[in-house]
Amino acid sequence: MAYKTQLKMGKKIEKEHYPTYKKIVAYQKRTGKIMPKEKVYENIAKNHISEDSSYYTKLKKAGL
């Protein structure tokens, strides 16, 4: 598929991370600092695990 089509699809799907975005903004407002990248990654991982408790096992098996 064309890049623009993929990007449109991806943006729609990745909205699932909106709760993480809200946490990042809240953290910045509360502390005046940027949330550490490891904490961002952790929050995204939590989003995926909340949707599928075996998310990362499945990714690994798929070779992704």
C-alpha cells in the first residue's frame, strides 16, 4: 500500500495510546519536565498488554 494510506491507517490505530499521551502531558504539567522515555515505553507496553495479555509473546513468535 502507498505510504499515505499506511500512515492514515497507523494514525487511526495508534490512537489507542491516547491514555499514555494524557499521562505524558499530566506529568509535564505536574513536574515541568519531560517524562523519561523508559516511562513512556512502559505506558505503551501497558496499553498493549491491557488489550491482549500475551501481546509480546505473540509478537516474538511472529518474529516481530
